[in-house]
Amino acid sequence: MANWKEFQEANKDRFLNELLELLRIPSISARSEHKDDMLKCAEVIKEKLLSAGADKVEIYPTPGHPVVYGERITDPAKPTVLVYGHYDVQPADPLELWHSDPFDPTIKDGKIFARGACDDKGQFYMHIKAFESMVASGEELPTNVKFIIEGEEEIGSPNLAPFIKEHKELLKCDVILISDTAMISLDTPSIDVGVRGLTYIEVEVTGPNRDLHSGVYGGAVNNPITALCNIIAQLHDENNHITIPGFYDNVLESTPDERALMAEAPFSQEEFNSDLGIAKEWGEKGFTTNERTGIRPTLEVNGIWGGYTGEGSKTVLPSKAFAKISCRLVPNQGSHEIEQKLISHIESLAPDGIVVKAKPHHGGEPYVTPIDSISYKAAAAAIHDVFGKDPIPVRGGGSIPICALFEQELGVKVVFLGFGLDSDNLHSPNEKYDIANFYKGIETIPHFHKHFAALSAKG
Amino acid sequence: MANWKEFQEANKDRFLNELLELLRIPSISARSEHKDDMLKCAEVIKEKLLSAGADKVEIYPTPGHPVVYGERITDPAKPTVLVYGHYDVQPADPLELWHSDPFDPTIKDGKIFARGACDDKGQFYMHIKAFESMVASGEELPTNVKFIIEGEEEIGSPNLAPFIKEHKELLKCDVILISDTAMISLDTPSIDVGVRGLTYIEVEVTGPNRDLHSGVYGGAVNNPITALCNIIAQLHDENNHITIPGFYDNVLESTPDERALMAEAPFSQEEFNSDLGIAKEWGEKGFTTNERTGIRPTLEVNGIWGGYTGEGSKTVLPSKAFAKISCRLVPNQGSHEIEQKLISHIESLAPDGIVVKAKPHHGGEPYVTPIDSISYKAAAAAIHDVFGKDPIPVRGGGSIPICALFEQELGVKVVFLGFGLDSDNLHSPNEKYDIANFYKGIETIPHFHKHFAALSAKG
């Protein structure tokens, strides 16, 4: 282990500079004008995998953005770790709220500010650098290592499922290791043992067949904005329960013991509110903030637009209004089932004179890693080696839709080893990643491989 | 009268071409980048007034867009007609819904398609051409004529009030004549005897101090879009009455006789619905469509926006959401009073964890022309001369906020002589004005001047 650490210590500035290089590429998967940036990003990752010591690297084209695959197989008898990550990032808008250019990474107070700094370039890149340091140490690697770095996670991985199905032999492994989640803090390390599923739809509400003068027609024609607001207002009841019929049918309720364990994680509601600048928290009655974001399903409006939104005023009664709405799901809610229930319910709320149509964007299933699995135990032991304490198992609020598919197709467990923080502004202006977390991750990962190999040999 | 008509007949193609020239200038008052177009438009109007026979024309600068004034005073003893119009137009977006360029007027099926074709360039320009034909006839004009053509009607005429107050002597007159309204049809001529007042505000709803990841925070933080939708959903009750406390306090209820008279205007609910492509009408319980748009106050959301509104999906829980909301007012609701009530009510609906701020855009008072006034009688007689039947007095739904101010400052009545149609797509894509209506207006206006002079002499 000493050799790996020495190599890491000697090369830390280079590791950081390479990450900054990756962050300069605006690999926004949702925007077609960035198609070339996606290709460029894939090429850079290929080079980095090769120079780190992969003995085979390939860029696989898909109907969307390409998948980068790399491997170093030293002994078929060893257990194999498949590292998953994604090189695509969320759109950076609203640009005016960034304090620095999202694609010109800026270091301030030991933090890297850039789109993708934490989600997920900074995190998957730790694995390439940890792998490089293990190879460079000259010691035999405890595991075979495979990498699959995709370019469509932020748009729902539409082409990854067919890729996995077609390349089961290539991707064969004993565990899937993902760094795309957060820990509580470097002082209180934690491991996400679950991610929520996702259903994401877009709603189009149509009133009159053209934009109307709100003076001439106002008061006599149902306004699609008002209709849309009425529909959205009906999606939660007075206790902030979601009103979609059958929405909670398959929710696996956590036991009192599980909830008691969750409650042990250090959390201050006051600090949470103060950090967000809100006077009071909000959410489903009967649950704490950590439960609301961890073990409960939610419904959020991610965007709304209609009518005149420019400077000044325009007295229009618009023809259409739109919303983007998503649900986070928990075991055992099915993404497709909830999508259908959500769409049916919203369409059923159309009032007189209004047509409501909803279409699915993308979705993904919830996922839970059992804490008695070898995968979790290896991750916990790695954390203990480096941080000197046991990690707290927590349920994360985000979604990594591909987890359930990985398990289904490859028959192995996913384990999360995330080094982000909740304050990293994922999907928001001023996304950042602490340099200390980046280095801590690189240091921890080799321990995971060591423990996973040892536990696999025993088990 | 014969000479005017001959001159009009001989010059109708030129009249039309001049209007098209005016329509080519994108005089959008709400957009600062069109400041030069506004100046150019004012200059063209000045030239046209001079060549039509005005003996004094001046462009008055204001802190916003300039006012064009012109006059022909032939005898101080004659009654004076002050024609009001506006050369500014609404923004043309959404541009993709136009079938032709909004500022490259296109003639199809006898209609001029262009932004401002009806509202109000096509209508105020009828007065300049009618005036030109009266002057060209060589006969003595029955009235003194003054013109005030402003450039800020579509943004609430912020600089016209001070202008009127400072130029009371210049604007002194016996009636204010405005063509900025519609008639039922050329077969069923009508005259608007009232316009509604207006209150227009913008609402800013703030939740967390930054955009958040909807997975990490969703379910535990009040979403400003949902909060805004809840607020908007509370502004109407189940009978579509407006719920703002005190909103109806000063509404002058129409008598059963007045409502019976209104009901005589030809109207087909089926045709109304079919024209708009809606399955069912909507509105305040207990009132007909014409009453809802004529004698009842309304509240409409003119625009809404928040979160991610681009292509694809983004799982954001936004920091802010916005709406533009306006009310149409009827006698004797006060614009400022309703504005305060609306703002107080909306701000009072802020739920936990949300800050709601509303600011006024602009407003205007409702206005009614008595049908026993000389002004109305002159307009009705002019219509009878040209159309061969009495006009139906109707209450229009739109707002011309400056009417109440004109009466207050100048002490005379406003009369509407509008030749638009409800189907002219004011404020919407594909605004149009029928060429037949343009010519009919030019033909009718001299009759108004003749009758107004005669009735004034008698009265």
C-alpha cells in the first residue's frame, strides 16, 4: 500500500491538472450542439485509461453519445471490479448565476468550481488515477479492473441498456463500483446504500387554438396557465402526500429500527435551513428531512413556462402552457408503472375547455445495496482504513437509473463509494468539488480493491 | 360629402400602400432595442400629418417614446375633435407561429397581416386619411381637428399623463375620438361604450437561495414553482369568482335592463367555441360570455416561468419562479386600489419556506361613454349614414387606460369609433386588419365630424 500512496503524493498536482483539463470540455449531453465536445471528451478518457495502464480501451459508438470501455485483466481467477461513471454533465444555465465560467474551472478555498467537477468527472476520474497508482506501484493488482464511462447519464442513459445487453461477456464482473454520490463529510464518512428511482414527464396544456388578447377574451376562455397551476396544485394534499391514485401502493416502508438508525446520522435542521436561506423546511407530514429525501418518494416540478415571459408586460391569454415534472421513487415502486399513473392522473385533471397531454422523458428504478453484502463490507473497510472510523450507511436522494439494470443484466451488486458533499451544487450554478475529497477518494479506492479481493476469496 | 368620397375612391391604393409602409416599422415600445424604430415611426407620422393638411405638427420628446401632435384649426368658434391613437405595437413573439413576417405586411383574402395592422396603426391612420380627404375636398371642415398619436400605449402610457397635464391648452377640445376597438361585423356595426380598466403585476416567488438538485433536496424544501401554482390556483373559487378580499366591493352591477340589451347583440356560443378550438367555454358562474368579457372584472395569468424550460430534462428544484398577472376592471373599481389588494392577497398566500414579492407594472381605469352624450350620438349617426343601420352599443373587454385620464384632465368625453374585429388577433401571432374595414373607417369618419358639429351647434 505504501508504494501506491507515495506515487499518489508525488503526482497529486498532475492528477488535479488532468481533471481540470477534462472539466474544460463542455460535454453537455442534453444539447445537440455539444455533440463534438462529447466525442472529444470520450477521446481524452480513452487516452487517460491507456496511459494509466489499461491493456485494452475502446470507444463504442451508440445512436447517441459513445461509451468508453477499458480493462486490465491480470488473472481470470481474480475477482473483477467494474467501475461505472459518466463523462456527460448537466446544462450549465442559468449562466448568470455562476461566479466563474462553468467550463473554465476555477480553484478557490481548496474547491474546484466547474460544471461536472463533482458530478461526475471529478469522481470517476479518481478511479482512473487510483488505478494508475496501483499499476505504477509495481505490485500485482488484487483484482481485474474494468471501466465503463458513459456519456448519457444526465439524459437518462437511453443507449446504455442495449449496450449492456449486447456486451454481457465484456462487462462480466463481481461487483459494480460507482462514485457518483455524496458522503456526509470527511469527518463523518458515510456510504449511500440506496438511490431513488426516477420518472420524468413533460406536460403540455392547450386552451384556445391561438394566443388571445386577455382583454377581449379574458374571463370567457379557460387560461391554460391557470389550468396547469390548478393541476399542479392538486398533486399534493394538505399534508404534502402525493395524490396520484396508487402512488404509494408498492412503497417498501422502512421499519422503526431502520428509521432509528437513519436518525443517528448527524443532522441539524437549523443548519440545513440556514444553508438554503429558507425560513422553514417543508415536506411530507410524519417524516424527517433525511427521511423525506432518502426513504420517501417525491414529486417535483422542475420547470414551467407559458405566455409572455419577456421584459415588461403583454396582455396575452396564451394558447399553451408547459411543465416538466419528475418523481423520485423508492423500493419497490416501478418507474414505468408510476409514469403511467402520473400521466393518467394529470390528464384526468383537465378541466373544461382544456386539453392536457403528458409524455415521458426518461426514468429509472430505485436501488438498494444490502449492508451485509461483500461489496458493502469492502467499501466500509476501505473507508475505515483511510478515515479511521466506520462509515454511516445512508439512503441518498438522487437517482442512478442504471443500477437496477446492471444488477438485472450482470447479476451482481452495485456499491456506491461517493466522495461528494450535499453542498456541491450538483445540477446548479457554481457546482464544486473539494480538492481534499478528490485526493481522499484516490487514496481510498485501492483499499476497496484489496478488501474486495480478500473478502471474495473468503466468501 | 360627395367630394370626400370621390377623393377617397381615387386614392384608395395609395392610402393602403402608406399604411403598409407604416407597418414595416417594428415600433415595439416594450423593447429597448427598438428605440430608433420608434423615432422613425414618429417622423413618418409627422410627415403624413403635414402632407394631409395639418397646419402645425410637432414631435414632443418624453422620458420614453415621443408623442406626435398635429392640428388644423380653421375657426376657434367651431367645436374641436381630438383624435387619439398610438403608433407603438405589441411584441411579435412567439415568432414561429406567424405565417408571414410580422413586419413585412402580407395581403391575403382582403386582409392585411402584420403586427399593428389593427392595433392601432391601421385604425389611427384611417383618421389621417379621412382628414386628408376632407381637406382635399376644398369644402370647409366642420370641426377643428387635433391629433395626438403616442408611442407607449402598449406599455401603459407612462409618459402620457404628465404630457396631458402640461399641455391642457394645446389639447383643449370638445370630444376625444378613438379608433382602437372592434365592431361586431360590417353587417352588424356596433360601438364600444365602455372599456375595462387594468391592473398588471409581476410576482416573484423565492424558495431556496440557489437552484438545487431535485433528487438530493426534493421532498424536503418547498419548491417555488409548486408554491406559485398553489397561489394561482387559489385566486379563483369553484365558481370562477375572484377570491381577492374586497375585489368586487366597488363593481357597478349592470341592471337587468342593461343585461337584456346586451343579450340582443348577435352571438353564437357554438361559433365562439369553434373559432377558438375549445370544447367548452369557461368563466364566472351566472354570466354569459359577452357579460364575462364586457361588464365583469377578470383575473388572468399572462405569463409564467421558472426552473428548466429548455430541451430535454434537468432535475432541478429551482430557487425562483415568476408570473405576470393582470386584472381587467369595470366601473367603479379603482386600478390602484385593486393593485394593492391583489399584491397584498398574493403576498399573504406565501406558504412556509417561501417568500413572495409582487410589483406593479402598470394600470388604468375603466371607462364608459354615456349613450345619451352628443359624442355617442354623432358616432351612431355616422355609422347609420354609411352602414344604413343603427350601431349596437356594446361593452368592450380591452383597456385603453388613458380614457379616464383624458376626461379628468380635459373635462370632455371619449367616444370610440372602432373598425376592428374580435378575430383580428390583437396581441397574438397573425394580427390582421380587413382592408374593407380600413376603407369603411375612412369613409365613416368625415360623417362623425359633420354630425358632431351639427349636434354641438344645437346642444
